[in-house]
Amino acid sequence: MKINELATMAGVSPSTVSRVINGRSGISPKTREHVEKILKDNGYFKPLTSTKVSKSIELVLDHIESDCTLSFIRSVSYWAQQADYSLSITQLNAGLDIDRCFRGIIDRNPTGVIIHQISKIPETQKKLLESRDIPYVIVNPIKPVDDDAMWISIDRWTGSFQVVQYLIQQGHQRIGLINGPENSQAAIALDGGFLAAAHHTNVDFTSELEQYTDLTPASAYRAACTLLDLPNRPTAIFVSNDRMAASVYRAAYERKLNIPEDLSVIGFEDDYPADVMAPPLTTLYQSFHTEARKAVEMIIDERRDRAVDKHIILPMFLVKRDSVRKLRD
């Protein structure tokens, strides 16, 4: 069927149909979705740049600024190479719109796609991958995902439970929490574990003791200042990543509070700079290496029609260093 005929059926210009077919920008999402439905209903698919499946894995992420993202990239690169696959990286906030990014992935026709910690994957992009039978794995999803999608997450609930239980055992009753974005899956899980550990104890956990952030050191610094300036400040603070914990150290230093003598701090991830901070940071260990290995294995197994465990939750455990003080015997 010719483009002019498809345009007439869709009620748009031939140039609009051409833009949709070639993944170009300048079209509203509603128009693009309408035209794509017409194309699909009439059995039209743009030919792939190459019909041959590329022996590569595509890693899609929002940004590459944080140390945990770099650790994950290193781990994916290692396991991809071990399986004799190359690795390509698509950074979504690098200037191109998300639709164009995914259409580029479709044209490269990789063996599979690893989607790391992205807040929301539009249905259009998921349908694009599924239409070409390109398997994808979502690692540490921020929002709920479809039950039929492959995903890997970490057990934040149990990790948070361990942290608060440990602090309670050390005599802390007023514990602050510097969390991630409010209503994100990660923040809800940390809240749940925290509250479960505090249940039936004298731990004082009110709304003033929890601060939500965008997971950046700057937002963590503001949150720490708010907590440490309370008339009855917390004796311990649990922070949702290790770079943010460094901001708590800074806020404490500015207030002449010593760690752990005046304030105990626990982080999350066990990534740089946890073990080089002064004092070294007690933190939850998150295995980026295992996450990466599982993601690569799931893609390869799916491509080879092997049985795949589509939903994986990885454990976390507490790494005890020198940033927590016992308040009483």
C-alpha cells in the first residue's frame, strides 16, 4: 500500500505518514499513535535497516552522572563481553526525544535491551520492541511495570528493615530518613521496611523525620539541614544512596556534629565513596554485578527460547563500618 493511500485513510498528509514511518520528530504523540494504528491495521511495517540480529546488547538509561550508574555500566559491559556480545548505550536525557531514541534501537536490531531505572517507559516504545521481537529487561523499575515484562529489582523493604532494626539495637529511637522521590516504588519500599521494624518499639517516626529528595547530593544536603535543625533532631539518619550520605556528613560538619559520636549515618548501595569517607560509611550492599549478570542472561535465554525466570528480586545486606555509634548497652 502506498503512503498516499495510508495518509488518506489516516486523514493526514503524506509527509506526516513519512515522518511516522521514519521515526522523525515534529508530530504530536496523539497523531503518531493514530497513524501507527493505521499502519499496523494495514500490515505496514518499516523495513529494518538490517534484518540480521546484531550481536550486541543495548543499555538504556536516563543519565550517566551518578556513581551507581557507572558501576552498573561497568558490570553490564563485563558480562556482555563474557558472553561475546558488544554493548551500546543510549542516554535518554542527551538531547533526543525518547521516541527517536527507541527507533534508533529498533534500527540497530540488538539481541536485547536492558532498561535501567527509568521512571516510565511509554507504551509506544514497548510496543516497538515487541513488534520486532526484541527482548527487554527492566532493572530497578521506579514505577510499577506490566506483569508480563521481564524485570530485576532489589529487596529494598528488607534492606530498610535491617537498617532500622540495627539502629534500634544500637539504642536509637529518633531516626531520620532521607528518601528518594515521593510515591516512587523505591521510596514506598523503604518506608514499609522502616515502619515494620519500628512497630511495637519506642521509635519516634513522624513526618518531620522523613525528607523526600530527587536523589541528588544537593537535595540530600537540604534534607539533612532540615533534619539537623529540628529542635529535637534525630540521633541517626538513614540515607537512600551513598553520595547523598556524603551530603549528610557535610551538613553535620557545618553544625560541629561528629560522626558517629553525635550523629550516626547509614547509606545505601555500598558504592563510591562509602568506604573512603571519614569515618567509613555503614551501608546496605547492592550487587550491581549480580543485577547485570542476571539481565544479560535473561536476554540471551529469551532469545534462545530457554526457560526464563521473568521476575527477580535480589537480596541486600548490611555492611557495618564506623559511622554508627551504640548509644547504650
